[in-house]
Amino acid sequence: MVNMPVLSVVIPMMNEEEGIPVLFGRLVPILEQTGRSFEVVCVNDGSQDRTLAVLQEFQLRYPGIAIVDLSRNFGKEAALTAGLMQAQGQAIIPLDADLQDPPELIGEMLDRWDKGAEVVLAVRAKRETDTALKRATANVFYRIINSISEISIPPNAGDFRLMDRSVIEALKQLPERSRFNKGIFAWLGFRTEIIEYERPPREVGMTKWNYRKLWNFALDGITSFSSAPLRIWSYIGILIAGCAMLYGLVVIFKVLVLGYRDVPGYASLMTILLFSNGIVLIGLGVIGEYLSRVFIETKGRPLVIIRKVHKFGQND
Ligand code: UDP
Ligand code: MG
């Protein structure tokens, strides 16, 4: 294994033909300036345009470009994962093709990595370039996922971060098919340092996300990292059944003791309805409890991620 690069930059691309020349024009000089060997792993995520052809042209000029060509569009998360699995560097950085992740930060990321950080996370200082609606929905999403899951995902961070080889090796131990990378990166842990930057608008082309995709993305995130939505039903059920019971007692009291009589049958009907609904929801919740455990087991994630095992006399 000679010629292993120090740095791998991984770029998922879907229909980015017009962006590629601008991208390499800015990225390659920066990578050369770092003075380290590097590779750029470009994942062609089922592009309909000439992305692949353009990449191949650039590969003739820069042999450091590796192209991972997917058979169809698998979506950004899967494409990025495929690229990360292929990357050989000691430090690995995912990057968006549209230059919204400024490559100028790579130098500083490498400095921090040299000083011992295992993850150097780039966080947006402001989200000015997003629409108000996107900012608001993103906020709600982070609020929800961080309160109902055990991981904490830093808001305003994307996939743009430097990761040490050990982090990528840990990543490979997660066999799940639904990949919510931001959550997975957060779940992995490791010594993380944060640098701030301002996210510029897209350089060329159009965003590949729409609200339908974002909604599914958010659902993937929540269901991959929390079973709260499955389990909440037992509690709602207990609440409803409890209320129904109280209401039933009130009705019985009113009829038998105070002698009130509404429409005949209404009170008993109402109580039975509420109570049985409560029971059904409790049942659903119990199923949810088991299902959530089956779900966790089938994901087959490792119990813990070990950074390194230190043995006596083997310190380096
Ligand atoms: N992308 C991809 N597959 C997809 C959608 C997007 O590989 O199905 C890539 C896209 O080419 C870009 C990156 O993911 O390099 C981020 O996409 P985009 O800039 O459209 O997302 P945004 O910045 O709007 O969140
Ligand atoms: Mg973008």
C-alpha cells in the first residue's frame, strides 16, 4: 500500500457538469498548497447530464481524481457514504460540489488535525443564504431530534468536516441502510473541534433538494436515531384511558347519586369509546416498544466505538 494519500476529499455529485470546472479551479490549488498528497473522490450519483464525461476529462489533467460512478441516483447520503468507503486518505473531508463548503477552510482543518483533533467540524456562523422558511424548518427539526434522541447534532453544521481515518473506520462498522450522515457522524463521537464559517450561496446550478426530499430526510433522521414516535403511544393511551375512567366515574356519580339523565346511553357510550380507544393505543404502544427494540437490533450497530486500546508497554 504505497502511494496512499494523506488527504481525501469526497464529493457527491448529481448533475453538476457546469460546476465542476469552477470547483476544481478553486479546490486543486488549495489542496496543492497544503503540501500533502491528496486524492479527490468524486461520486457520480446517477447524473443525467455530462458530469461523468467532464470528470473524466479532468481526471486526465489531475490523476489525483478518483471517480466512483453509481449505477443510478441513490441520493446524497448514500453517494457520500460510498465515497467515504472508497477514500484512502488519513484525513477525509466531504465537500459539496457547489462550493458552498469553502475549500479555503481545509488548511485550518488540517492544522487542527495535526494538533490532535479527530474531527474538525465546520459550523455556519449564520444561515443568511437560506430562505426564512428553510431556516425555520431546520430549527424545528434540530429542536425535535436533539430532544428525543440520545445524540446531539450541532445545528447549522452540514457534512463539511475533516475526519480522521479512525472515524471512517468506525463509520464502516455501521451497517444500516438508511444513512442519515449528520446523525451518524454525531453518534460516532471522537474529539471534535469546531470552526466557524459563513456559507456562501450556491456557485452555479440549482439546489438538488426540495421540501419533499427535505421532509423525507428529516423523517430518516428522526426514525434512525429515535424510537420515541413508536413508543409515545403507550403514554397517550394511558392518558386517554385514565381520563375516560375519571369521566366514567363522574357520569356514574351524576346519574346514580344526583339523578341527572342526559340523552339515554350517551354517557356510557362516550366512556366506553374513550376507554377502549385508550386501551387500543396502549396496545399499540406496547407493540411499539417491542418493535423499537427489534428495530435497534436489526440496525446491528456496534455497541460502542473504541478509539484505541492502550496496552501496557505498547504506547507510541
Ligand atoms: N447531491 C447528490 N445526489 C443527490 C442530491 C445532491 O450527490 O441526489 C449532491 C450535489 O451534487 C451536491 C451536494 O449533494 O454536491 C449538495 O447538494 P445541494 O447543493 O443541491 O444541496 P443544498 O446545498 O441545497 O443543501
Ligand atoms: Mg448546495
